[in-house]
Amino acid sequence: MNSTLLDLLTKQILAALPSEKRELYQFIEHAEEKLAQKAKSKDQFIQLLVRHSPYKQAAEHFCMTYDQTARLMQEIEHEVNTKLDSQTRNIKWMDYTKKMNVENTYYFLFKQ
């Protein structure tokens, strides 16, 4: 499946989550992304994750314990992955490029 389509579906699933779950997920993902951009290697990324734990930051930010944060994030990831699996099994990707007859342009229809 196309990574752009997967990103779009994931964003839709996240947007539909209750705000508490969505905000926690986005907080942690954003913190991890910032660390990934700073890292020059996998090892350095892991070191940054340990030193500046996004889960610990989220726990403090959302007034939760580390364990509560980790459990809730695990629950959110499971929910997102389950919904994403379900949607990708049911989605159809149809290429209408030839029917539209426009040069240098591609047309796709995604049907769920």
C-alpha cells in the first residue's frame, strides 16, 4: 500500500480519536520526531530517547505517571493499528488515469 495513503488514513484515524488520546499521541510523536531530527545515527537516536524520554515528558505534561502514559500510548497504538488494518483491507485503489485522458496527470479513486 502507498505510504502517502497510509499516512492519510492514519491522520483520519487520529483525528477521530477522543482529544485526550489524540493529544497524548501527537505529543509523543512530535517529541520523538524532534529527537530523530537531531540524531545523526540510530545509536544516537536511542541515546536521545533515553536521555529525553518523550514518555516521561508526556507523563509530566499530562499529569500522569510514566506507567499510565506508557499503557495509554500502547492502547492508542493498538487502536490505530487495528483500525488501519481494517481500512486497508477494505480499501480499493482504482486508476482512472487512462479514462481521464490528460497528459502527465494521474487520477486515482480510493473507495472504502
